[in-house]
Amino acid sequence: MGQTNRGWRGCRWTAAPGETKEMTEVKFYEEIADERLAFAVILSKAQDKYVFCRHRDRETWEIPGGHRERGEDILETAKRELYEETGALEFQIAPVCVYSVTVSDHAGHGEESFGMLFFAEIVRFEEELHSEIEQIALMEELPDGLTYPDIQPRLMEEAGRRGYL
């Protein structure tokens, strides 16, 4: 399968004073070879609110997701990560699109990594979380303090553009 680059793409330079600038670039694709998909991210809603999670080692919020295990189907990755990070027991899930992230240094060096963006409507959660996730929250909009502020808003924008939000 070849890759087709369509849709919005964005770049942002970030650096603290005195640090080297890095550029985060997000691109969206209709398809890509399955073996290139390294992770799944699942934009989720429950009770008509967005689902965000907070890892026990961080103070920031993120969209559920994670890395694909060897030999795992990308849809199975998404289902597993959604359960592990939110405790979702009943849900409907659908692929939105392929996306990539490239973090380049000031010299323009960086590697593009690919993931599949999914959308899930969660009906029922487990009573307790049993993973590295400290807390989940249902929110009406993007919270302050995102783990990936250069990426997560772009994923939500693209899902909205495609009619999922």
C-alpha cells in the first residue's frame, strides 16, 4: 500500500530559553503500509464528553493510546490501549486516519513515526483502573496541561474535520 498525504498538516517550533529548538510536524494520511504503524491513539467520548487520562508519573493529560505489540493487529492495539488506559468495557471504535509525527532538531533532522488515529464512543467503564493510569476525566474541551500539546489538538481538529467529533 502506498501512502497518500492528505489533509491538514502543522508545524510548531518549541524551546525553553537557552535550549535548542525542535520542530514537531504532524501529517495525516489516508493509508500506509500496515507494518509502519507503530502506535494507536483513541479519541474517545463518553456521556457526550471527551475522555482524557493522566499517567501516574505525570501531571499532564493525554488522549488514550500506546505502542503496538509485536504481531498485534492495529485495531487490537487500539482496543487494548483503550481498556488499559480508561477501563472501557463497552465501546464502539472506528479508524479515523493514519497520522505521523516528526520531531526535528534545529538542523532539520528527525524521523517520521506513524500511528493510527481511532475514535471510540465508550458506553461503560470498569469500576477501578488497573494500569499506569492514575486518573481518567470526562471533559467538554481540551484541558490545559496536555502531555503532547503540539500533537493532541491537531488530532482532535482532524477528527472533527472528518466528522467524528
